[in-house]
Amino acid sequence: MTQFWSSIVHELTPYVPGEQPRIDKLIKLNTNENPYPPSRNALAAIRDSADESLRLYPDPDATSLKSAIARHYKIQTNQVFVGNGSDEVLAHVFMGLLKQDKPLLFPDITYSFYPTYCRLYQIDWRTVPLNDRFEINLDDYDDRGGAIIFPNPNAPTGRLLPVLAIEQLLQRLPNRLVVVDEAYIDFGGTSAIPLTRDHDNLLVIQTLSKSRSLAGLRVGYAVGHPNLITALERVKNSFNSYPLGRSAIAAATAAIEDDNWLQETRRRVMDTRHHLSRALTERGFEVLPSAGNFVFARHPQHDAAKLAQSLREHAILVRHFNQPRIEQFLRITVGTDDQCEALLNALDAIFSAQ
Amino acid sequence: MTQFWSSIVHELTPYVPGEQPRIDKLIKLNTNENPYPPSRNALAAIRDSADESLRLYPDPDATSLKSAIARHYKIQTNQVFVGNGSDEVLAHVFMGLLKQDKPLLFPDITYSFYPTYCRLYQIDWRTVPLNDRFEINLDDYDDRGGAIIFPNPNAPTGRLLPVLAIEQLLQRLPNRLVVVDEAYIDFGGTSAIPLTRDHDNLLVIQTLSKSRSLAGLRVGYAVGHPNLITALERVKNSFNSYPLGRSAIAAATAAIEDDNWLQETRRRVMDTRHHLSRALTERGFEVLPSAGNFVFARHPQHDAAKLAQSLREHAILVRHFNQPRIEQFLRITVGTDDQCEALLNALDAIFSAQ
């Protein structure tokens, strides 16, 4: 009984997010949430926003937030677009900028929402294989196709491209749009945002869900040349005038301005990632070098799907992708030191029982 | 310099929302916000949400909110879809349900976002003129076209259709989808939601922005047959897995459950609307009968655009639409008694000065 569906609805393959269990006792290392709380200033801003003024619409342009982002990155406010999580920002980017005559290019192993957006907006795309070390080689993007999108660091591999490689790509292909999805950049990479000043073909996307510990708030943003931002604003204002509520704008502004908390928590996550990667290697895992708040690892003697299931029986969730090339990997979010210790203990118990 | 825009971006005509001034002293009767604060329980829920748990993603299905809506209307949870304001819900409805082979029908005078969505999703549409009394006549929708959408009460006219007329339409046209946008239904109308139990071709959309005084939160919902909801979920999960943050879900759930506050504030708004309509009529205005939290009125001796400008000089904002048939009307939000008194005093001052 689908007689009232638009025909496109039949062709969609909705994205399946990582499980959000309702059981509190589970150790959640499956959706790359930050183990540390958000900035106290952000939480205070939410509490302060909970007053009579919520009867009023928010600022449709979220000017305070755009200004805070512009100050933080030393760019202009008209270079900033904001949205309801970076997933909404990405959706508008796919519709407004990535639907071109030539096919969109992205890696074969990457954020699995990209092909979903392509089906939603009927965008033609081609995947470009990662090399055998699961690295993106940007030279592979030169010859064919139109616009390009990739995460840096890539997900779920965690592998980072140096910003110099991105700059060279922008110089080689000045007539092709390059979108860099920097959801995880704060965990050890260098942002390409400064390159937006000199390259009108670069758009950079970031989120407050990971390094700012605000996955529950839903705020993301894009930075690029004002011409690119104008396209996104036109799509946004044809979709929803007010994507960010008053509490979200206030909290996100406070979070961006609290750089000390960002620095402290990202350092803790990077330290724990270092120890976790070493401990996994000691247990026989091959661990890809990660610049995200997760590691991507496989064990030559243990099937990944079975291992994920065994960890689940130890009340630990990790993410397994049943997908060619990476079906033997697990993506493990970097938790607190205690959570990572619990993971290692569970692995030891699983291995010794076999 | 629009070389990187998708071609559709050139064809858009973004919606222009009512002004959100940054000056506090203005009396804002221009965007149909509720003059009374939100439920205290909703505000408490936001404050309670401002804790460490914001580092975690929200429930992608917003189950607690859907359940509260289902209980409130005595329907099933799988008949409910929720989104980031009813504008986002409408956007997904246009893409997922209203893009049909035959053109979409809606009134010539109605919510001006509808043609904007049609351009975004390249939906063919026809407008059906209101009659001379600015009423929707549903018989006019029988002969041609595919799906149908209209607000009830209509905006910006405020005129209400009896739910019986909607039921008869659904019975006459069982193979055509009917979407009723009930943004203002709580201010004096009867909701068509109970009809969704017996009519699989009806979708009803509501918002928390008006009668629940939560325009600053951004929550809306749709109610209909589970088949219609499935289409919307497929679009939503191809666009953004988590459209509602944790604070929004908690506050919206509390607001839906606080029916006493809804009843009290809607009664106050309706009382003030009654007095305001009478006072405007006494001053020579023609006031359309309104079932919304606004009145739509024209004065035979005073040009509407000039009157809006004069009121602005008295620090009072009202909305004027520069559009055929209604360019001599003003849409005036029902404020508090004091705000409406200030409006009437300003009108008296303007009229006596001429």
C-alpha cells in the first residue's frame, strides 16, 4: 500500500546509524561519541535559554553562532553556513553543490551516508578505491568526474591526509569543487579551513558532535567562499527557515568560544587512542594509524563479526561494517581510559576462552 | 561566480520569514508567536537535559515524543512522524508524498512556503482560488490535479473549514492524498487527526511553535496512516538521522503532556482575538473571521503597506504581504491584552493624525 508515495521514495536506501541502546550499563564504543562532557559554558547556555523567550522564533541566520565560528577560524561571517548537525549541512551540500553534470567522486571506503544522499537527490557518483594501506590517494581523483568529497581523516579508517595534499589538489583542479568533511579533524589533523581564503573551490564541513561533545545538540557547519555559502543558504531557505533552535544556537556559540575545553579533551582522547592502539597491537591486531576519536583494527585470527558479538556479550558495543574490503575490521571509539581498559580485559577474556 | 552551484539552485525562490528584530522594545505582532510562555514543564525539561548526556546522540526515532503525541491523540505511535519544526516536516512531505504525476493543488492565498517547496523538489502545482469571502471551497479541488494541501485554518486569512467538509473530501476522493496543515488548529478549530484512523489518504501536520509557545525550540509532527509515515521516515533517514536533539525531544514531550497549560493559554488568545476583532471592526476595518492566533484585516480608507509602516514608527510590527488579492490586508498576531491595546492606541493616533 504505497500508492501515495512519490516515486523517489522507492529508490531510497536510508542510512542506518549506529545503535543507541536504552540500557545504561553498556559501554558504548560504537558511534564515536566523545567520552568527556561538553563545555560547562555550553550547558549553562542551554539552561539560560530555557525561559519565556522560547515562545519566539530563533534568529533564522544564527548570526551569533556564525560570528563565533568566523572569529575562531579568522574568516568572514559570510563564509560560514550552519545547520542541524553536519548531516543536514551535508544534505544541503549534496543538493546545492554536488549535483553536477559529471559524476561525484568519493572513496570506496568512506562515510556510508554519501551514497544515500546521492540516491535522495539522484546524483550520479563513482567511487575511487583506497590503496592497499587504506589511504586516499588524491592523484586518483584527477582524471575523471566532477566534484569530489571525502572525509579527512577518513571514516571509518581514521587515516589522515596532510593539508598540503589537499592544497595541491585544489591547485591542480581549480574548476572542480572539493568538499572536505572534517568531522574528526580536531583529534590530530590540521584543518583545511585556512585554504578557503585562497581557493573558491573548497568547502570544509565540521560538526560539534565529536570534538565538542555535543552529539545530542545537533549542530554542524560549513566554511567556504561566500559564493558557495550563498548556494547553501538558498537551499536552506527553501527547506526550513529556522533549522537551529534558540538553545542550540546559544549552546553552540558557547562551545565554539570555549577553546580551552576543546584543547583539554582532545588531548585526553588522543592520549588514550595512543595507548589503546598500542595495547591492541600487542594483542595481535593490525591497527590503522588513526587521527579520529576511534581506531579501525582487524585481527588475523579472529573474525570481526564474531568478535563484535562476543564483545556485546561483555556489554561492550563496537561497530562492524558488513562491507567488502573492511568486513574483517572493527571500528572502536576511543572512550575513557577505564572504558578502554574494560574493552582490553574483555578481549583478553574472549581470546583466552578460545 | 556561481560555477559550482547545482543547476536547481538558480531556480529557487527562498522563503522570506517575518522579521526577527534585535530590538527588544518592539511589539512583535508579525510572526504569529504566542504571547504566553511555554509550559513550565517544558522549560524544566530543557534545563534537566543540559548535562553530560548531551555528548551522546539522541534517540533517532524520538520514541518518547512520538509516544506522547500518540497518547494525546489516542492513535498508534507508528502513525506519528516528527521533525525539526513543521517546516522540515512539510519539506519531507513535499518530497516524499506530494511529488506525483498530476499537479499538486493548493489555494491561491495560503502559506507562501508551499510554492517554494515545489520549486525545490520540482513539483508541478496549480493554485485554486479562494472564493470572494476568502474561503476555501473543497468542491473546487475535485476535478483536476493530484494531491491536495491546505492549512486549516488557512493562513494568512485565518478562515476555518469544518472538519465535516474535510471528511467529505476524503470520502469523495479516496485515491488522492490530502494534507491538512493544522499549524493554528488549537486556536478554535477541530483537528482532523481522528479521521486518520479511517482514511489512509489523510496526513495532518501540526507544530509546537504556535499553541505550545515553542517557536524557539523547532518541533513539528505529522499524523497519518503508517504507510504515509513510512514514506516520510525513508526520506528523513536519507537526509538526517537525528533531526531532533535531546533537549528538543525532552521539552516537546513535556509540552505535549501539559494539556492544562495549552487549554489555559489558547483560551486567553481566543478571548483577546475576540476583543481585538471587535475593536478593529469598530475602527472601520473589515476583519475576516479567524480561528488562528492572528487576524487578517483591511481598512477601506487606509493603504495596508502605509499602515504597516506607520505602525512600525510606533514600534509595532505587523505583517503585510505584497501579493495580489491581499495587498490591502494586514496580518496581525494576537498578542497579550496590553499589546493589543497598544496596537489600537497606535492606530487611533495614526488615524487622528491624518
